[in-house]
Amino acid sequence: MIARPNDVPHVDGLAASMVNEIVRSGEYTYWPFTTSANDLKLIVVAFDSDNNEVKRWEVPGYRYAISVAIDNQNKKVVFYMYQKVGDYPNGSYPVSFDWDELQID
């Protein structure tokens, strides 16, 4: 993980989440977004070193990632979402991706 750069890559129709860190793997950085229309979707976008979009993943039912963590033991990237879901209070609901899921082919 790296500190969030000041330059947020622009993606039409998406708003970058306000996480303090983003994920870097090799030449790629992974940013969490939500739609500009505030749809319930977590969208993770991978960018190359020139900030070109390479690939994206969409998870319905969530929005507003507020932090990200690496779970080395379980080999996952975990985004913590702002909204309250079930017994999780605001800001603690985990949405995770296996490392293999986020690989660029």
C-alpha cells in the first residue's frame, strides 16, 4: 500500500473514495470509486503507471470506501465501507478481494 497521491485519476461517471492509502502491486495502483450518481456499487479500478485504466471490478450493494487494508494471512485486499450493514457500524463493513481476483491478465 502507498499513501494516496494528490492526483486522483479521472474516470468519467465515477467519484474517487476518500481513502488515505491505495494499493500498489507491481506497476499497477488500485483505487476505490463509487458512481457519481451514488449508486450502491463499490468499483475498484486498476491503473498503469501512466494512470490509464487497465481493468475494473464492480461489487453491487456497497459504496463509500473509507479505508483499505491488506490481509496477508488470508491473501486479501479489504475495503472498509462507510455504510452500516447488518451488525457492522458505519465505517467497518469489509468488502474483500482475493489477491488472485485483482490480477491483471
